[in-house]
Amino acid sequence: MTDEPVMSVDCVGLYCPQPIFQTREAVESVEVGDVVEILADDPGAESDLKRFAKRTGHELVSFQKMEDGVLRFLIRRKK
């Protein structure tokens, strides 16, 4: 199992609830064990997407705040 994302979702410029909707759709479209990368700049995305991963039983592999203000999440589908 690798942490290399099989899909990237660009939510930069989108605000709640769009990053959550697009993340859910992307995670549900990949195989169990695959990783999805989500890029967002909505200030609420950090707490929203961390909570989404925990609530849905998926794994937040990593979270980064990039220098340009973009938030990068790697979420592994667990079920």
C-alpha cells in the first residue's frame, strides 16, 4: 500500500460545503486502500476534512499547509 495519490481534487477557490462534497465523491470513486489528494484554500476546510475522514472511517494520511495558503490533504479510503 502506497501513500501516492491515485486522484487529485482541486477545491481551491471553493467554499463550504463544496470541498466536502467533492472529497466524498472522490473517495467513494476509488478502490479501498487508494489515496486521494485534496487541495483547498477555504479556511474551514482544515477542520471540515479532518472531521470528514474521522467520521467516515477513512485515514488522514497527511495534512500540509503550503506556503501559498493552499491546504493539502491525503486521505486513504478504508472501507
